[in-house]
Amino acid sequence: MTNKFWSFAVTGVIAFLSLVGLGQAQEPYYQDKTIRILVGSSAGGTFDAYSRMIARHIGKHIPGNPKLIVENVCLEPEESSRRIVSTRRSNLTD
């Protein structure tokens, strides 16, 4: 009976010690970073106003409190937002 008790006790201690390391604080991913919100319309429009309103308040709710920038991208009829985003992404990696 004492062998069972000690084996359960040792197992419990090992399980507890393995979980203690999981509770350590980590640095938030978005700390000191900037998030850009691309708006596909001109400045002063309804979508621009909504985007700016959301950007003003949502940064407080993202861990790390990143800066949010609203950027108006007026698209030509033949351009798509997908192409603009992929172009900007490739410029960031170069």
C-alpha cells in the first residue's frame, strides 16, 4: 500500500513540475509592431470613417498594444486589392 502511495505522489509531483513552466509570461507578439489597415476607397468616405473608428479602439484589445495605421488605397478599375497586398508584402521582404 505504501508503494502505491509513493508512486502516485511521485507521479503527481512530476506532473505538477512539468506544468509549472507553462505559466511563464511571454512577450506579446504585436508589441512594438504596426498593423496597417488598407481601405480601398478615398479618404473621407464611409469605409474610411469605419476603419479609422475601429483602428482607434481595437489596438487596446490586441495583446501588445500595436500601433494601427489606416491607409487609403484608391484602386484603378483593373487593379485588385489582392495584387496591392501581395506587392506590398514582397516589398517588405526585399
